[in-house]
Amino acid sequence: MGKTYLASVAIHVWYYSVKIILAASETTYVLVWEMVRKIPKGKVATYGQIASLCGLPGHARFVGYALHNLPDGVPVPWQRVINSQGKISFPPNSNNFKRQKELLESEGITIYKGKIDIKKYGWKRTT
């Protein structure tokens, strides 16, 4: 076997490994989206809480990536996921921040001084 053949095999193995990892990520995205769909109207959950409920403790950022990659038109209430400080994670004057704030307030969630009272509005699901 020549070096060219081995390099070709290595590239194919790498390519298919990446495809499998991407497929696993996409499957896990669906798991995250399904969990977020369970958050009731008028309640919020943190990125970390959703990660833990999906069996991914310590992977709060992954939940953010999954929500960022949510296809248009998929009925997932992404606005109900906030950070661990009870804040919207978008920059305060951005359109995304304003949209999330608007959606949460339309569900009866009060945002005071940029924060949401997690004790009052937090989703209590633990499993």
C-alpha cells in the first residue's frame, strides 16, 4: 500500500467520522428542541436545566447552539430559555433581545431590571 492510498483512506475515515458526529449533534438538537417544547407557557428554564434534563449536564452552551440552529417555522418556544442569572442572553438593545422580551411578556412573565424571577417563573421539571 502506498502513501497516497493510506492518505485517501484516512481522509474517508475522517469524513465519515465527522458525518457521524454531525448526525449525532443533529439528533441531540432534536432532543433539546423536544425538551424545550415541554416548557409550559408562562414558565422559563435555563440553558443548563435543559441540558441536564436531556442527559447533557454541563453542556448549557450546546442548548444555545441547538436553539440557534432551530429551523424557521418549527414550533419550539425558544424564548422560554434564559441564562442562569435569569436574564435574556442576547445583547440588550438587539432585535433578538427585544423579540424574546416581547414574547415572554406576552405570556405574562415580568422582566424587572432586565431579570426574570426564576423562583416565580421557573419550570420545576426535574426529570
